[in-house]
Amino acid sequence: MMAAVLATNLIAAKVTAAIGARLTIATGLAVTAASCLAMLGLREGTPYAAICAQLIGLGGGLGRSSRR
């Protein structure tokens, strides 16, 4: 998750310059919300790969929504 935050945070400044801060932050928050909604489906037998994918999505959304 932290690797996803770092990677998206590093490119967030370039994306913000290209499409604007509002759209960048809104997209990041939408990805974060979608990842949180996906985590509602986690159950006892959920494979680690599915959990990892959801955490990477969550980290990517958080990294994109943060602003320098």
C-alpha cells in the first residue's frame, strides 16, 4: 500500500499540472472510495491477492488525492 502511495504521489504533481488540482483530487478520492467499497466484500476466505489488490487501489487513491 505504501509503495502505491509513494508512486502516485510522485506523479500527482505532473498530473495536477496537466488536468488541474480539482480533477486530480476528485479522481484520487473516487479511487479511494471505490477501494473502500470493495473492502466491504472481504470475508474470512478472501485470497491474499484480492486483499492486496484492494490495498494497492486504496494506496493509489490516497497518493493521488494528496497535494503538495
